[in-house]
Amino acid sequence: MNTYALTDSWTMTRRELAHWARQPVQVLVGLVFPVMLLLMFGFLIGGGRGVQGEYVDFLVPGMLALTMAFGLEGTMLQVTQDLNKGVIDRFRSMPMTNGAVLVGRCAADMLQSAIGLAVLIGVGYAIGWRAHAGAGEFLGAVGLLLLFRFAMLWIGIHLAMVAGKPEMVQAVQILVWPVGFLSNALATPETMPDWLGTVVEWNPMSQTATAVRELFGGPGGEAGHVWAAVVWPLALVAVFFPLAVRRFGRLSR
Amino acid sequence: MTEAIVIEGVRKRYGDKAALDGLDLTVGRGTVHGLLGPNGAGKTTAVRVLTTLLRPDAGRAEVAGYDVVRQADRVRRRIGLLGQHAALDEELGGRQNLELFGRLYHLGARRAGARADELLKRFGLADVGRKSVKQYSGGMRRRLDLAVSLITEPEVLFLDEPTTGLDPRGRAEVWSSVRSLVDSGTTVLLTTQYLEEADQLAHRISVVDHGRVIADGTADELKARTGGDRIDVVLRDAGQLGAAVALLPVPAEGVTVDADRRLISAPVTDRMKALAEVLRALDEAGIEAEDIALRRPTLDEVFLHLTGEDHRVKEAV
């Protein structure tokens, strides 16, 4: 840490924002993709297996959580790209705060996720979803989603540094899907075989989805999951943040 | 303090392979020093240690008077690095890159912007400054990379194979940029696989192999030790190779014969005289030559000569 830590982090965040300005289509696609999934599950595939009440009220919070989980892929891709280009050597051979590289990534990804949430919530409203909640609960739900995304962010950074090559990202991308769907995002565990239902209930993403449903006051919410939705992501961050930072420091070995 | 770079007994292992095996090197201030060696000789590892990207396992390295491990931050403030691969943000424009790195060098927004414009102009990139680096040619990219390395007018500049992958024009562009830098007093450490490049740019050359320096000196000194220029003669008839070798007016020592290519290669001291004599000798003996050429020794030959052992070096052409 030095006196420039904040300035450097801000400069690195601006770098990411400049990337958005250079590639508006890519940013747009990133925002549209979860919307597409939402509409697909809402109208094409949906039906809400085992859901009491409106499926859309169950689906939208689930999709919000799923989108946060999928954010991991984006983080990984960006980090591996940086690592594989000479540019990371440039950063590391400069008198800048080295951690600013990670902080910039973090800030940009969180901002993008927040925008993604806003878009998805807007589309959810348009297709008939309603939050039966006060402002405090609403913000609490958004906060839980972003906290979950924050955990995914550090897992993504760590995996990117372990995997190293962009080719490996593809493998992880494929794995994110079953892990994402092995949750209660789209269907309730009661409709699944027992063992599967257990796995699904233990999935940290399910905890976030359930807590968010509870806060939004829709079907599928259960009291007492908010704590789990706070503790799980924090535990993941507690594991993966130091791992990622240590890996980053080890680039000099 | 007259040395810009001091390396003493630096070692770095990767698994059971020693990338640097007790490297020693000193580079005087304001000079260009060439590190010449084949792929895997340890050149890049040496640069990575000196630019604080890699911690050495043993030994000591100082750049601009500061220890690369203990005083890494001070070293970083005084160096520029042009690596083998463009160290640029490819998505951003040229000017955005210069501004980004200028800010990260803590110039502040205004000075970073002004410096960006200045460098774009100096490196002939002013009209493409807004274009994304992805659209740049190899030579333009390299020039921008070099411009970024010079944002803070570094005391010591590291150029790691700066022209690998460039076409002749791009290569010439980089060479002329490096020359003008040297005129302004920057110390340069240049790694290269090309003898010609070291010859063109460096005041002194250290030949590196297996992670240590096996020879050093000026380009002329090294070339003299390697036997200087060579003459290559390709015969029409492979059956005459033996006869041709016997009558060639060159010292038999160092002559190599490649029967498959019908090629005789021999060291020469006086280029033009040797060429005339070889032509005359062949003509008088009625031996037909398909091709005759004078050339510099290849890196292969330098290594063969310096190490006296067979190196699996790819033809450096």
C-alpha cells in the first residue's frame, strides 16, 4: 500500500469503463443475455414445477441470483486475458499499487452487475413480476445479490489465475452452467430426487435465491435464509480473496 | 556510480532447469548492452529479474543503483520495459494507453495527457492516436509500446527481443527509435537472437547460454573471435565438393561442407579479396558454381565457435 493506492485503483477502474465505451455491443450483449434467459424460462419453458403462487414471482429472484453466478465467467475471462497479454508485466514493472489491477476489475464487474440487476428487475416488472416488499427489504435483497456476486468475483479471479489460459475459461464456463442450475433458481428442490434436492439446498446460490424471494415477499421464500445468504458469500470471500491475492503476488516466482 | 546495471551470481531455477545459472553482468551508464543468445538461454529471465517481475533464487542485482528485490519500487520508477509481447491495452486507443500508463506513473491527469500527445507526435502516431491498438500494424504497436516505456524518461530501458516478429520495415523503425534514445543518454539493455541487431545497436555484447555469460566484448571483438565474415559457395555438381575445398584460397580451418546442399562455407578475413580469389580459383579449375555469397556468421556459428559444442540453435535467419 502506498499513498497512490486510491488514485491507482480509480485509474484502473476508469480503464475498464473505457473498455465499455470501446465495445458497447459486447456490454449490451452481456446485459441482454440474462434478459433472454428470463424470457425463455418465463414464457417458453416455464411452468414453475412445484411452485405455489405466480411462477414469475418465483422466477425473477431466481434469475437475478443466477445472473450473479454467471458473472463469474465474465470476471474469469477478463482476468485471464489480462494475464496472457504482456500488459500485466507492464503494470507489474511500474511504480503503481499492484493491487489496483484487482481493485479495478472488482469495481468494474460490480458496477456492471448492478446495472445488469437494474435491467433485469425492469424487465421483470414489465412481464408482471412485483416485489411485495418495502424499500428496506428491496434494497436488502439487492444487497444480498451483489454480495453473492462479490463472492463470485473473487472465485473468478482466483480460478482465472489458477487456469491461466483463456482456453481453460471455456471449461469453467461449461461447468458454471450445471452448478448454476443445480440450485433452486428455476424450480423448487421438492420436485427433485432426494439426493439432488439436498445438493440444491446446500448450493450457496440457493441460499441467496431463497433469501431474496423472502425479502421480495414472493413464493419460494423461507424465513431464516437471510443469514445464510450473508454468511455463505462472506465465507467464500474469506477463502478466495486471500487465495487470489496470494496468487497475484506469486506471479513473481 | 558509473554502472547502470550490476548482476552478480544471479540464479533462477524452474523445476530442475536452471534458467539463470550464476549470471554476472555489468552495464555502464549511457551505453547500449546487447544480450545475445538462442531461445532458452536465459535472456528473458534476466530481463524479468532486472525489471522486478521475477525474484531471483540467489545472487544480487542492481538497477540504477537500487536492489531489484529490496528496493523494487525505486527501481520501477527508473526503468522502462519493452517486452517480447506488446505490453499494451489492445482494446484502448494509442492515446488512451499513453494516458493510462502516464497516470499510473503518477504524472497526474494533465501531465499524462500532455505527455501522451508529445509521444504520439514523436513516434509518428498522432493521426492514429484515437484508433484502437487492435487495428495497429506490428510496427506501429511496437512504436507505441516503446513510447509507453519512455513516458517517464527512464534511466534504464530494457528491450527484450524488440524486433522479433517484425517485418524489415518495422525492424528499421525500432532500430532508429532506439538509436535516437541512446543519443539522449538512456542506458539500454537489449536482448536479441540476431547478431546483426546487436551489431547495429550495442556498444558491448554479452553472449549468454545456459543461463550464464560465455563471452563478451564489442561486436568487432566477438566477430574477430568467431572468424568474421564467411563465404558460401554452392556448386552445381556435388561430386566436385572435395576438389573445390582443396583448391579454395582460404584457410582450411573452419571450413564446413554440406553435401546435401552442395554447399561449402568458409571464414574469410578480407571480403572482396576472398570473393575475387574464390571466383578465379573455381574458374581456373573449371568447377561450376551455382551461387556465391558473402555473409556474416550466423548465431549458430558464433555459438559453435564460442562453446565448441553442438548447439541445437535454429537458423537465426
